[in-house]
Amino acid sequence: MLSPPALLRLIVRSQTRHVSHYSAVSQSGRVAERNVIDELESRGYVSALTNPGLRQHVASPSCLYAGVDPSASSLHVGNLLPLMGLLHFKMAGHKAIAIIGGATGSIGDPSGRSTERNALASDELDRNVRGITDQVERFFQLGSEYAGRRGGYERAVDEDAIRGELEVLNNLEWTQGVGLLDFLRTVGKMARVNVMLARDSVKNRLSSDSGISYTEFTYQLLQASDFLHLYRTRNCTIQLGGSDQWGNIVAGIDLIKRMAADEARQDVQDGSGLEEGKGREPAYGLTIPLLTTSSGEKFGKSAGNAVWLDQQRTSVSDFYQFFLRSTDEDVERYLRIFSWLKVDEIDELMTQHFVNKKARTAQKTLADEVTELVHGEQAVKKAQTAAVVLYQTNPRLLKADDIISAFEGDPRFHRVTWSDIKGLPVTKLAVQYGLCKARGETVFSVQAGGLFVNDRKVNDPRYLIVRQEMVQHRIAIVRLGSKNHMILCVED
């Protein structure tokens, strides 16, 4: 027998197959053949809807939110999925809210985890919240500009709202003053323990050796109260999250329903509360698939390391290369999810790609699009130049100014004086400027034939950089293996 979520997903998919052109009239009177849900589904972006009525609900301007966990000071590429979902709704004329979990982040969501998170110190959590808030605001600024350059959103629900509103909030703002007794008398009163125990995130942990703490057990109530707060204060009726968030999203919808019914019962004189909610869903949820690579690995990792949106942690060049290295099996899916190219344009691009896979046309387009989305137009040009410098051309054939322009601000780029490096073996410089952690590593690379200066193999660990062999006497590109680089720029 199918579980309720599985049954609901089956119903939604069945309806999706029969509704290929959903007609909705916007406030301006314009008929839109398909709405934002249809657009997201065509891109493989929708895992499940909590209620099929969400399709009709988004035919007029609505408000939705998604949460971001401040477990680090920067977002990573995996966080692009909910952000892209919000961007689609925003560009379609809806209001989007990004919640930074200053309160929930101090506890940690047990969903998808086998062990409890280590609690963050308050100063570290505050630093993470500030960093992620800045990133989210920047993403929507650059993302809106990027989407606008790709033609915007053809099926906006309101012609006057070409781009919907955006708000970035910290849930600590409305939770830090709530006492335990108040929380138990309001949210706790409406919660049912048997339902909480039935959540997959809880059941999986209860059956594990580590179990689950009371703190993590109540996480779903905190997230549910966020939805209730936004529903009441901002008329937010939709929550978007990963498929592992299904239980938390449903908990929020259930809390909203119970609170509305309870308040309506108390208002005996004006019974509109019960009538108002009759036959209409007050809130909805939309989940997106958890993205993995074709080999089953978690999306967003490069050699085991996270690919960050902060260019001080992952350079624009490395960010670009991460998407450029996408496999033929993954690239079409990534183009649909992470780019604003129309689906038929992607289909045409993939047809061209499979005629000549070696040209990697699809991967180059993907890298260009996502880099422009996250880092802006100029970053694409820098990343393209950097790719040529590092992987495709003899550096000595390039101009120093072009290399400097491409790598300025890149953590691998170092401005030095000639006296800083004169007389020091390249194996020592590699450690000094962060190419590797220990000199023994570079010595071993020399012996293995894996250390290069301006594409010339270094055969002696005592090798000294010669100014005459630098690019225009100014640039030395030191490469360790095939992917690790540092660029030394001599300024005198």
C-alpha cells in the first residue's frame, strides 16, 4: 500500500500528464498557457506537491519561502536548487522570501542525517548568518539581471510585476523572544507526538545507534512555526524545500490548519474563520529532488570538497571548471535546472552536442550560464581567459596584462616583488604561497614529473625561477599535477 506522500506524488504526476497547457488569466487579463509550476516540472525540478490545488493557487500572485541553513559562512552549489526555485517564482511575479536559519541553525535539522550536528558557537553562527545573507541578496540581484538578459519570464502572473519582491529574513528575529512556556502553549499544544514520530527523519534516527535528541526531535516544530509566522505576517502560503523536507513542510501546513481552526472556534460571534477555510487549502508545499550525479555521488563536491559560492573559498575559475567537467550524462539535467535557457533551446543544444561530444559544447554553455548567474557577466570572461591560461595555451604566448586581468582577486594569484622570490627554490615557494602544505610534497612531485613552471617541467627540486623565462618577465604560473596552480606576479 502506498504511503500518503507517495500516493499524492502519483496523483500529481498523473494530473501533470493530462494538463499539458494550464490556462490562467493574470490580473492584467493576459492568458498564460502554463504557469511557474509547469515550467519547473518541464525542467525536472518538482519532486512533489502537497496538494494539486497549488497549480491554481499560483495562477495569481502568491508568496513563498525557502530556508537556508547557516552551517557555514558561505553557500555551496547544492544551495542553488532552492534559490533557483525562488528565483523562478520571483521572476514570474510572485513574492519570494529566503529565511536564514539563525534560530533553527543553532539546533540543526535531523533530516537526511545519521548523527547530530555539532552545535555552533553563537559568534560563529552570527558570522555565518551575515555571510549567507549577503550572498543570498547578491544572488538575487545578479540572478534577476541574468534572467532578464535571457528574456525574463514569459508567463508572469502580473504584467505590472515583471519581477516579484524579495525579502531575506533571519528567523531569530521572531523566535529569540519566545519563552518555552509560550511555545508549548501555542505550537506545542497543536503538535501530535504520534505524527512527529512517524516522520522519516525521526524514524530513521530512532532506529540508529545514535538515536535522536529532544532538541533535534523538536526541530520540525520550529520550522513549522516559521511557516505559521510568515503565513500570518506576510500572507506566505507556499514553502519550497528539498524532498527530504517533506515532513517538515507538512508539519507547517498542519500547524497552520490547526491554528486557523482553533482561532475560528474561539471566535463564536464571527464564525467566518470556519467558513473561510472551508474547501480551500490555506497553505501548500513544493519539494525539489535531491540532486546527485549520474554516478550516484552527492552533487556539489569536487574531489571531496564543497564548491562554494564565495569566490574567496572557491575561485571563479574553479567554479567554472566544476561545471565544465560535468559528464555527458549529467549536463542536460544541469542545464535545465541551473540555467535560464528555454527548454527547446537546451534540446537543440544537446542535439548539437551529441554530434560532436569532444567539442563539449553543452558543458561550455553550462559553465558560462551558471558562472554568469552566480558571479556576473564579467566573471564569465575572466573564467574563460583563466581556462585558456591554465589548460589550453602555452603561457609564454600570452600577455601578462591578460593573465593579471583574469586572475585578479583569485586566491591563487599573488603579487610579489622580485626580492620576495629571488634565490628561493620553486619547491619552497609552492609551500610559501599555498600551492601545497609541505615541501616534501613538491619534491615528490618533481621526482614524479608533476611540477611545472610556465608549462616547463621542473626536474630539480632546487630549481630557481628565472626572470627571463617568465611571461614578459612578470608572470610565473606554477602547476602541481593537472589541476592545482599558483600565479606569481612580479611587480618590480
